[in-house]
Amino acid sequence: MAKNSDVQNLARLHLSSGQNQEGGFMHTLGYRFLYVYYKELIKDIDSIIVIAENQRDDVIGFVSGSCDAQKRLDNLKRKRFKFLFVIIPIVFKNPRIILSLLERNRFIRQDINAIKYGVTSGVRMEYLAWSSENRSTSSLTLLKVWNQVVFSLGYNSIRGEVDLVNKGVLNIHKFLGARVVEELDTKDGRKRVIIEYTKN
């Protein structure tokens, strides 16, 4: 399980993972944002972040998520000004990002007219990252372990989002037993699906 001393590694790994895959948005907000984000997640009692380490104890992969997606959205809503402060330099460098930020803020505030970006209730798997320097099938094991942790806590289903451009990621989830339960079109032109694992 991730701990406070892993925050830097989580932020760096999310940043590098996001830069090496199609789609994605959070990595575009930069390292400082991701550092603050994961620092908040580590403190959140509903967060589950399972990490993989190599023999040198370097973090080479992680799966993050929340046992309560609704609470996570509420927490993000309360902390949005804290996050805004750390992304101001990014906005100055890339003003076009403002529209995406406004849309996501509407989603976080649960505006009835907001575009749906993902899971808003129940257990939500949020992010899978794996170091490009440590290619192996261990990412499958990491996903299995994360699911087992959630199910061992008494939950019966897990949902998450996958952008369709990441066919490999979607295939991994399907291989592990997830099924597609909903299709989404985001305002920035991405097509994504909501997947669900059920306890069996």
C-alpha cells in the first residue's frame, strides 16, 4: 500500500505514464499538480493505492482508486482552489487548457448540464500506471491485487473509465473479467467506456 513517502514517485510515474499514452488529461497539469493530488489521496481514508516495487524498492507501478467516488468528488470540490493555485503556471503556458478545466470543474461540482467524464458513485478504479523502463506482465498482477483488496473489504463491484484509444488497457481489463457497461463522449473529443468488475 502506498504511504506518504511515495507521493513523489506516484506523481512522477503518473506524469511519465500519461506522456507515453494517447489521450489522458491530468498529466497535462504537470508534476506539481500531481504531487498535491496524490498527497491529498494518501490522506483520504477512502483511497486505496497499491504500488509495485522492484528489488531496489523503486516504485515501478501503481493502481489508485476510491471506495466512494461521490466522496472523492466532494473532496475535490472542497480542495479545488488549492489545486487551482498549483496549476496557474500551466494555464499561463497553455491557455487552451482553460476550457477543459472549466468543463471538469462543472463535472466535479456535479452540474446537471456537465459532460460526464466517469464514475460518480460506488468504488472507482482511477488510474493504472506502469514504468516504461520495467516492461512485464506484473501490471496484470497489480490490477488483480487491487481488485482483491477492494473485494476483501466487502465491496461487490468496481467501476472505472478507459479511453478507447488505449485498446491495450481495455483488453487487459477484459482479460481480467471486466465488462463494458457504458460509453461516453467527452467534450474534448475523446471516446471512453466505463468498465465494471464484479465479485465472483
